[in-house]
Amino acid sequence: MSKPLTVTGNKRKWIVMAIITLIAAGIISFFASSHPDGLERVAADHGFLDEAKKPSWTAWISGYELPGIAIPILKVGLAGIIGVALLFLVLYGLTSKLTRREEEDHVGENDHHPS
């Protein structure tokens, strides 16, 4: 028989932090500086900034905006939310794999059975 799904205090904390992070990525990212950062400045100085504006396999969301959306706060906010979600998935995948490996290494260490 399986136990019902419960949210512990620790899980609740992580859920709240995830919601706050998604809200921050979706709203606050719109107010980020529109001035070029260091990489954009170098690209402009060396004449290949237009190449950086095209989507590629290394820059899926160029310019931190989703193309095809007319509302500025929405296209920047959704780009931020997608970025946070992708980062979460990558980090979750890595940490869960490492945690599983660590748990497998310690299987049976605390089994103290009287003989």
C-alpha cells in the first residue's frame, strides 16, 4: 500500500522559493538594463553583433526575448521563466543522479542486525 503524498516543511520551503524565483524571472527581468553587457559590447566593437541576434543551438532565446510576441513585458518575462525552468531541470537531473549514486554507495551500511 502506498503512502499518501504529503508536503513536508522542507519541501514547502523549496516550493515557495521556486514560485518566488519564477515570479522574479517573469516580472523583474523586464526591468533589466537595456544597455549592452560586456559580450554585446565586444561583439559590437568587432562587427559581429548581428550574428548574435540570430537564434542558434547555443543561444535559443537571443536578446532575452521570445520572438513573435508583441507585448514587451510578456516576451521578456516568458524568456526569463523558460530560462529558470531549463536551469532547474538541468540542476535537478544532475543532483538527483548524484544523490542516487550516493545512496547506492551507502546501502546496507547502517543495517545492524543481531546475529
